[in-house]
Amino acid sequence: MDEWHDFFLATAGASAVLVGLVFVGLSINLEMIISNPTYGLTGRALEAMVLLMAVLIVTCLLLVPAQGMVLTGVEVLAVGAADWAAMLAIQLRQLRNWHSLEASLRWNFVTRMVMGQVATLPLIGAGVAILGWGEVGLFLLVAAVILTFIVGVGNAWVLLVEIHR
């Protein structure tokens, strides 16, 4: 796994920076985010944090030297499962407000739920693939990281920019 070191290092750094971006978005717009719970912006912020922290945690774990493929697969699978469960819990909490949402907000929420699943399930798949195929399964981790970054940055965009529309 030595050839993956630079990828894990770069990914850990990038995810840490993106977590910081979400914190900036929260701190700049905290009053607006908290003032209207109907829009679910606090949940969206938490989703972004959970997604990006999952990538940070898994890549930090994979930077630990002298790990076998089984331990690597278990680590990725465990972080992926925790990430998915946290996202599901956040989204189910928001789902309780379904009837109070306007039609356009319902569509946004459904999109947000789908994107959350698109970002989390490949991480679980990567853990399973690593356990089954060994190092080849790490290529699925690359896809999981990219999808997580896309969804995390999308959520940060909403918290920084779209909140003002």
C-alpha cells in the first residue's frame, strides 16, 4: 500500500480544508441557518461535516503503517457504515418535517437524500471490495472520496451562497 500513501495524505489534507470551509460557512451564516428550521440547513451542515470527516478519518487510518488488507477493509467498512448511519439519522430527523415543507423544498430534500446516499454507499462498497479483492478495492475508495467531496462542497455552497437567495 506504499504507492497509495500520497493519495491518502492529499485526501486527508483536502478533507480537513473542506471541513474548515463548512465551519466558515456556518460561522458566517449561523443566525440565518438556525433561524429557520423548516429549510433543514442545520441538518445539511451536519451532513457536510459528517461526510467530510468520514473521509478525513478513513484516510488518516489508512496512513497508519504496516496494516494488512483485512484491517484496511474493516476500517473502511466501519467508517463507511458509521457515515451512512449518521447521514440516515440526520435525514430521517428532517423527514419528520415533510408535511410542513413546500413542494420546492420537498424536491430539494429528496435530492439531498439521494446525494447523501450516493456519497456514503461507495465508502461501504470500498470496504467490502477491499475485504474481497484486496488492494484493488482501493480504487472504489477513490470514487467514494470524489463523490463525497462533490456532495460536501455542494452542501458548503448552499451554506455560503445559496442561503442568501
